Amino acid sequence: MPLSTQDGWFVVRKQSGRDDEIWFGRTGELGEWFLDRPVTEIKALGFSLSGKSLIVATSSDATLIRRS
């Protein structure tokens, strides 16, 4: 799955001790955004082919973030 979109959105996985943090945002804008909880055992991470949805799937759940 792509980690960036054609219109400048990106997602980055940062290791923070035993857990990972997922940061996403738009290139060129101030600040970055992140999921409000650390995640472990990431099974899938990336944007849909359209770039309008971001999926973070772990061994226990999945988070889908849609943007306009």
C-alpha cells in the first residue's frame, strides 16, 4: 500500500520504545498529526489507491481514516 498520495499526503511509522507511532499529514503544511494511541504489531499501513483513505491494521484491530 502506498505511504504517500499524489496530492502530497504522507504517513510515517516511527518507533517509540516497544510501540510505534503513526504520523500523517500533508507535505508543506505546519505540523503533523498522529493517531492518539501507540500501536503494536502493525500488519498493514498505507493509503488506498485513490489516496482518500488511510488504513492502519494491527493484530487486534483496524483504523480507517477517510479524508475529503
